[in-house]
Amino acid sequence: MCRSIRTLRPPMAPEVGDEDVRAAALQYVRKVSGFRAPAAHNRAAFERAVEAVAEATRELLDDLEVGGGGGGGGGGPPPPTSTRS
């Protein structure tokens, strides 16, 4: 039912288009819902979910700092330093 969703962030995938993001979103929604294709009465909800996941994915990819972006790799504050001597 579901093929593997490939990594979309650089450098794993230097060229990522809207089609790639939508395909990953579609696979995710299919997996979570358990439906390859929704019944007519679920089609609108299914499509809304695909669009929401695609939008969140694009936002994530746009916001990620990869390799030397100054983010420290964790995205949060640096770990506390020890004050013990």
C-alpha cells in the first residue's frame, strides 16, 4: 500500500519540487488513514489532509538549517555548562 517516503532535505535531495512534497504528503496520509484512495464521502477530508501535510512539510524544509547553518544541529538552546570544578 505504501512505498517508502524518501528524504527530501538537502543534501539528500538537492532538488525538491512541489510534486515531491505532495507525493510524500499523499503517502503519509494514505499510511495514517489506511486508505489508498478515499471513498467519495471522505475525499474532501483526505485532500485537506494531504494539503496540510504538504504545507507543513514545505515549511519544515524551508526552515531547516543543514550543515554549518549555525544552529548547532539541535535547533534549541545549547546545553548547560557544568559549574563543577
